[in-house]
Amino acid sequence: MPPAHTGAPSPSYRWAVPPTPCASTPPFPTAPAQDPASGGREPGRPGYRRMSLALFAAGLATFALLYSTQALLPAISEGFGVTAGRASWTVSAATGALALFVLPLSALSERFGRTRMMTWSMAVAVAVGLLVPFAPSLEWLVALRAVQGAAIAGIPASAMAYLAEEVKPKALVGAIGLFVAGNSIGGMSGRLVTGWAAQLCGWRAGLLSVGLMSLVCAAAFTVLLPRARFFRPASLNPRAVGRTVAGHLRDPLLLRLYGIGALFMTVFGAVYTVIGYRLVDEPFSLPQGVIGSVFLIYLVGTVSSAAAGRLVARMGRRGALYLAVTTTALGLLLSLTQSLAAILLGLVLITAGFFAGHAVASAAVSRTARTGRAQASALYQSAYYLGSSAGGTLGALAYHCAGWAATVAIALLAVLGVVSITLYGSHTARTERRMPARAATAR
């Protein structure tokens, strides 16, 4: 996947962000488009429960599909007789395509409607998901996964805007929370289901099981989702969008935040793409189902991302980032041992550090962007998923060449990048604070 984003922070906790890499900050502002008194949906009113269940099903299906091959990479490598680096493209192609398409699809949803975009995106993603298990070669599998990732991009690009327009402000956080829960559970359950199904019947059966599960979710989504009542089509203006995006890309703070998000996800992508290979090899030789169950550690992210707001309140944004990178680095070093218990503890620390850092950075994007927050958040999502693609591919290549230690080295370089960006931000902030004082002294 994250949010982020995934759990639109309330005014009191503007740094709190959702817990999953599968669902990043949505490319839409969380303020509702309609007048709060206009009859937007809320708990107890007609359609609210149907809407919430529909979007929960959408989140579960799409993020189960997005990461469906990650827990199966060792089996895919064996099935096609390819290296870890080549097999990792089945994950990187999907996340990379999502990163490239989230911004244009967010713009198209403004013109053609949220429900239409979500319905067509899910239909294509699920249809491709049912074809993926029958891919005759790795090249076909990678191509289908890229199409799937591009289709999935239309769902987070529309769901948050739909909720912002259709739900009353006081009920918005709860509605978004349920969608995010679908993202989180989908990202985790996709790996669990594929792992155990693959252990029983092979990796193709694992992918088919996720495809069928997503088909059921898509059917529920189509039946349950109420029609949009407050959407108003907007004309497409590529020049205006381009000017807004260019302005964000010239903002030094936003660029640093995009870099931090991408580098954190590089660590996470590298570790979780390759960990299956390490655990299936000697001396551990774990079965596929058990390896899939390792992804239950994702639940640690629920705690650490929720704690991010409190950390920022106590330590400041940069202090929270330093704590996150320190925790991540300790986890990486601990994972170098040959003890399974130590490796699992290392994964817990890596996951906790990643989610906390991702939460801080993604929330800061929404706070930093004064205009065009939709595009600012979409750019963060793009950087985030590009980091996932790069981390998965580079981590797998490193593992193929020199083992787990090389994968950890790639991840530590990304951690060093986060530290460097944060230190530079601290230096810049100190310099900017001194400038008014110097000007006052000169006067």
C-alpha cells in the first residue's frame, strides 16, 4: 500500500494517520464539499451503513489484490525458475503503476464522478485478478499486475472525495476509518490467504483465492453503494492542475516530505518483499502458510501510527522522525541475527518505525500545502508507492547477489537518506528563525 490519508485526522489530532502502507494519504481534502446542514449521511440516517460497508468491501478487495503476490514470491521464483529480483517485479509493477496513475485518475474522477470511477476501477482490477493466476510466463504476470495497479489507483483517488462530499463533517472521521480498516485488513489478509492457499494447492491457487475473494467484495460494493447526491462535475483543466503540481514540486518542505515518504517505503518494500525468501531458506525452512502469517506483524502499525500524533506533540515533527528512523535501524540490525525470535522482533521494530515515520510525513504534507491539497497528497502517494517499487526491486536484487545482509544494507542507506533530509530540514529551520532576529538587530 496508507494512508495516508487513511484516517483523516480530527482537528484535535491533526497528526494522527492511518496505519497501513496500503492506504496512503488520499489525494483529496477531507473537508466535505456539501453544506453540513444539507442532509449529508451520518450514523443512523438512511444509507450510511450501506455506504460504509460498501467502501469497507472496496478497501479490502483492492489492497488484497495490490499485494497479493508479495507473500508468494519464493513460490513464484520456483515456479518460473527466476531470481528473487525478477519475481519482485510482480509487486513493483503493481505499486509503480498505482503511483503513476493516482494523480490523473484523481483528476478524471472530478469530471466523471466518484462512483463511476470506483466501479470501473474495481471491475477492471478484479477482472485482471481472475486472469493473473493463469499467466503463462513471468512477463505476462508482470504485465497483468501493472494493469491491475493502474486500475486500483482509481479507488483511493475517488473514495475519500466521495466520503467528503456525502458524509456530514462530524461523521467523516468514522466513515474514513472504516474504509481505512478495509485497506489495512485487505493488505494483510491478501498475504495471509495467498500464503495458506499456496501451501495447500500452489501459488496459482493462492492468487485465485484472492481474486475470488475480491470478486465477492466487488459484488457487495456494487449492490450496497448509494448513489452520489452531492457530486458536481468539474471541467478538466490540465493547465491549472499542472500549475498546482509544479508549485508543490518547487516547495522545498514538500519535496523533503515526499523524499522521506519514498525512503521509508523503500525500507518497508525491501524488507517485506525479501523476508519470505529468507524464511523459506535454511536454517529456517518455514512453510508458505507460516510465512504468510508473518504479515500479522502489520498490526503493530496500528499502534505506532496512532502514537505518532502524541510523539509529535511531545518531540516535534523532526524529533518524532528521528525516533522513527532509530527504531527502524535497530530493527534492521536485529534482523541480521540467525535467531528466528530476534528476526521477528526486528520486523516488529521495523514495522513500528516505518508506520510512525510515514504517519508523521504524510500528515505534514496536508498541513504544509496551503492550496491544492488534493494534488499535494496525490504527489505524496506517488512518491510513496514509487519507493515501494524501488525498495522491492533493489532489495530482491541485493538478496540474490549477496543475501539478507545486502538487503539490509539497501534499507540502511534509505534510513540514512531520511536522517540526512531531516537534519537538513532542522538546519534550514534554524537558519530561517535566525533571519528575522538578524534583521531586527540591523534595524
